[in-house]
Amino acid sequence: MINRLITYLEQFGPIPRSEHSALDQHFKPHHIPKNSHLLHQGEPQKHAGFVIEGLFRCYYIDLEGNEHSKHFVASNEVVMSISAFLNNDPALFNIQALEPSQIL
């Protein structure tokens, strides 16, 4: 599974072979059941995720309580709130598995 993450990351630049084992130590597989949330609006984003298989919906709830889909994340893509992760801010949206999913 880690090879799929490495292939994805190498789109942005080469990763030395010596760093592959470091990635393997930091990214572990997790099963996410359908309808489960990886992140709730207002929570900190503590981990980055890479979708091995499955589909996620990123959405937010406005002040009137209405849900608005922001985007979807499928296999071989990163799933996270980048700004919340980098800035240690509360997430502005939710991340929900729309089907049983596997992430690193």
C-alpha cells in the first residue's frame, strides 16, 4: 500500500529510496466504515490521509444548519483539511466516508 502513496508523492518530486521506510513507519492502514467521519467541522486536523480505496465527501454545515458538499476524494488522493493541518486551526468542514474505505 505504501507504494501507491510513494507513486502519488513522486508526482511532485523524487523521493530517495532511503526515505521509503520512513513513510512506511508514519503511514499505517486504517479501515473507515461507511458513514464514519474522519474529521468534524471545528476539530483540529491531526493526521494526513491517503485513500487506498473508497470515497469521501468533504462538506460543511452553514449557520442555518444546511449541508453543502465542498468536494469528493477518491482512491489515490489525499484526504484532509490542509489549512487546518498546517496552521493547527479548527477544520472548516467535515470529512465523511461514503462507502467502506481504506486509508493510510
